[in-house]
Amino acid sequence: MPNTTIIDGLDGLRALAGQKLGASEWKQLAYEDIVRFAEATGDFQWIHLDRERCARESPFGVPIAHGYFSVSRIAGLFFEIVDIRGFALVLNYGLNKVRFPAPLKTGARYRLSLELKELKDIPKGVEALMLATIEVEGESKPACAAEALYRFMTA
């Protein structure tokens, strides 16, 4: 990706603490993406899948993505933002606080933005707390805001 942030080893990671790392390319949410996610998770709630009922009854007017779809895009878009070098392994260690402030509607464009909030030394590496936000184009609130933990292992 042309706008990726290079993280080159432990010193490079430490130099980025407290900084925004960038944003992924915009993606457009297709109804088919929601259907595939419902099939993978078994969550077939009407607000995600029933176009006609959404048009009649939903305050959003169209099907919306599952909240967990939005949070899952963090891992999927992470490597569009960063190019990691000089580590033996990078692990998605989990999430702290996760919120879904606004719906991600069918047809909307969204992207991930990342900020490296803080680092903590751990055996054989560093744990990074990142603020991960799934932004929705033209909306004031994001579809997802989460504290994501990644472990950068040196050995």
C-alpha cells in the first residue's frame, strides 16, 4: 500500500508511540458482505438481512452490518495501514473497550484508522495498545471504536 506506516523493529515501534498510524483505503459495504457474515456466525436477525422489513420498520431504512462485522474489520484492515518489519511475530492479543456508536449501513463506505496509544514491555516483546476506529464516510460517529491489543514478539 502506498500510504502504509513502516514499523521497523522495536526502536521503530517505540518512536511511533502516541501517534496516529494512518487509515486504510475506503471500502464499500455490500449487502452480500452482511449475508456472508450472517452465514459464518449464525446471526440472522432481520435488521441485518430483511431488506423489505428494514425499509418499513428499521430506523436506518436499510440492512446494517452486525457490530461484530465492524470489529472484525480491524484485523482485516490492520495490514493495509502498517508494514511491520524486524519482528518474529505479531499477534492480535485481544480487545479492551469496544463500542458501536453508529450503524454501518448497506452501501456505506468505511475505513479503519489506527493510533498507537501506548506500549508495555512483555517477555520477548512489546504489547501495543492501539485505538482502532471504523470510520463511516460522511458520518460524525464511527461504526466501531475499540482498544485493540497487539503483541510484537522479538523472539
